[in-house]
Amino acid sequence: MRPPEVALAAALVALAAVFGGAAAAFPAALTLERALPHRGVPAEHLRERDRARHKGRGLLGGGPAVAGVVDFPVEGSANPYMVGLYFTRVKLGNPAKEYFVQIDTGSDILWVACSPCTGCPTSSGLNIQLEFFNPDSSSTSSRIPCSDDRCTAALQTGEALCQPSDSPSSPCGYTFTYGDGSGTSGYYVSDTMYFDTVMGNEQTANSSASVVFGCSNSQSGDLMKTDRAVDGIFGFGQHELSVISQLYSLGVSPKTFSHCLKGSDNGGGILVLGEIVEPGLVFTPLVPSQPHYNLYLESIAVSGQKLPIDSSLFATSNTQGTIVDSGTTLVYLVDGAYDPFISAIAAAVSPSVRSVVSKGTQCFVTSGSVDSSFPTATLYFKGGVAMTVKPENYLLQQATSDNNVLWCIGWQRSQGITILGDLVLKEKIFVYDLGNMRMGWADYDCSLSVNVTSSSGKNQYVNTGQFDVNGSPRHYSGLVPTGVAVALVHMLIFGAIFSR
């Protein structure tokens, strides 16, 4: 049964049928959990990937002195047809090994694939070398038993498993299951994490701390696929077992983290445990006592005109609200706000833009620049705080023919929860100030360096993070897909459209 949202796949296939009859040439569907298809594959599968992750994660004050700002490299990109995820690298164990992990503000736990592992990928289409953590090979590793207080806390949040029949010394386990049937399971270990700390004198020091993380020894379903495989997931949530919370409690880093994700196909960006300082930053409060980073979204405007949307649609409850989630590729807008938003965009495009609607999906054809052809939208949050949404934050480029480009709305309809994913997060500084329960943002060129402050108030100069631990350059080498079949469909669609 087709999901309630109408796929961009339907739009492209219908366009091909109406204008050129190229539906048969459209590539086979790929359903990936934490990896995204190549350019031209329909957004239906991007939504399925996001929806599976949301189900698996429940989506549809004072402290010790800090030591400095922890800096992580960022690779990957927001382009759903190139990479569609951002990831970083962490060093764990003794002797230390490096692991590639997806950056995910919608979950809490850091976990990596462990040896032995059933169903874990051994290679990746991202041109990265996958590693397996082996606690028996690390001299500083120890398994977390069910009797450990940290396991008890994780049991309360549903992030740990211990059976009543287990002995106190039994390992503290976990199982994360996703909506498409894929999942991962394993047990918690404690070991050394190594990272770069930027000190007050603007010097970078090699630091380490003992943290608890997940050791996955089983993966199933689409998590077994190699197309966009990484070593694990780096959850940046607020719970006690998140690395953010652990490093803060150890006095290693502040109770604040920030990111700035590049929007180009080459991707990359900045990720620091600390507060990026930028004059244009605006802050709005986080909704308290929520498992995710919920905001008080109040209204939406297009070209400066607020839309007729009932603000109660954005109120936070168990079934609705607005969440910021770097682990989601697209943007999901609550049902009652979706149609007014799409209609306002279509009504405000340049007269030279041709509107193409098929099966409820709004697409456009233009030869002009995206910024001059499409309107800017604005999201308004509590306190009158505004977030600018440029055309590239709500459009996906689907095809090109000569100077003409086919753009389709990348925002999807949601049945309750509004989720701000990478499509809108890119090319913005985001600051998660957990100590003051607020979030800030500003438009920014994320290829530039930034100033970062810890709670000491001293500013540090941080580069883009595109380096490895020894300081040598290391650039992500992404795939450049676009199959002949996809290109054929695009040419047939455009040939039919522009021959009219």
C-alpha cells in the first residue's frame, strides 16, 4: 500500500508517462536504512529511510568545570542523491582505532560494530575503511554489567536490556529495532575515547576520557547493506549515556555543542562540543522534559506573508511537535501546514518558472537561478525568533536538460510531528545550549572557520574539522552516481516537457 505521502517517484514516472512515456526506464527502488540512493532515485525511498529511523527512536543546571572545546571532523553531505548523511570519526580503545559514525542529534547512544558481528557490513560505498571494535583486544575496555548504575539509568529510558533472570554480572545489553524490520543489538562497554581539545591558548591538545558506548554484534535488514555503510551511530541526545552528557559530567567539555553542515555536494562542516560564537545568532528555548530537541514553532511565512495555519498544530505532545534532527535527511511538515506551505511557494515563484504538479507532488522547471526564481520562507519560533528557509532548503534538484532544471519540493507531509532534517539544517550554525535549555542558529558559510567558546568565556579559533587526528588533510571522496537509465528518464521527461 502506498504511504500517505505521495512520492516524488510518482511525479517523475507520471511526467514521463504523460510527456514521454519513459516510466519503464526508471531505476529499481532501493530501500536503505542509514544510506541513501543515487541521484535520480525517487524521494519515496528517502522518506522510507527517515520513517524507519523515526520509529526506532520514538519520533512520529550546574556541573563540574570544563577543560576546553572538543573538535570533531565532519564528512558527508546533505545531498540525498550523493551521500545524504553527515558522519564523523572517533578513536576508541587501546591500542586506539578510528571509527566512522553518523552524526545523529535524534538519538542518544554512541555505538559501533563489534567483532564478531552477524550481518555487519565489511565494506562501504563511501570509500571508507570499516573497522570492528573488539573489547578483548583493548587493554582499557570493560563490559558494563546489569548491576552498574549506568545500566540502571539506561533501562529507565529504554536504551538497555536486562532480563529478570539475568545475574548482576550479566552484560548490559540493548536492541534498537527500526520500522522496516532492520535493527542492531549488542552490549555496553566502557573504554577510552580520544579526541582533540582546543584550549584557551588556541592550541590543540590530544585528550582522552573513559566513556560508555554500545558494542553491536548483530545487524539485520537494510543495516546489512554496504552502499552507505558506516561503523556506527554517534547520538548527540540529552540522556545520561550520551557522550555529550558523559564528557560534561567528567569535566572534559561544556554542556553545549554546535555544528555547521556544508550544503555543497562535497559536504563536510564543523562539529564541536562548545558554543560557536557568531554575531547573527538568535536563540529560542527548547521544550523541557522531552526526549528529543523540541522547539516551539509558532508560524510559517512565505515571501514575508504569514500563512493561515492553526498554531495548535505545532504544539508539543506525545504525538506532535517540532524536532531538530541531523539524522533525518528531509524535512517533514505536519499535515495541516503542508498544503498551505506548498500552495504559497507555487503562488510566489517567478513568472518564468513552469509549475508541474503530478499526483500531489509540486515540481517546477526553470532556467533561472534558484534564488531569483523561488521565494524565501521563514519559520517563526517562540520569542519571535526567525529561521530563514532559502529555496535550496526546501527544493531538491531532480534533473537537468541544457539550461533547464527540474526542481521538486523536498519537504514531506507528516501526520503529527514536524522534523527539521539536514535539508534545512545545512549552511547554518546550530548551537545546542543544554545548560540554558535553548537552541540558536544563524545563516553561515560552513566552509569558513568559526570562533568557539567554552563556559570559561575564552574564544578559540576552530577550523572546518576536515582533518584527521595527526593534523594532515583528509578529504572525503564521494561517489558520483547517475546511471544511464536515470539519465534516460531525465532526458525523456525534459524532452517531452519542452517540446510542448
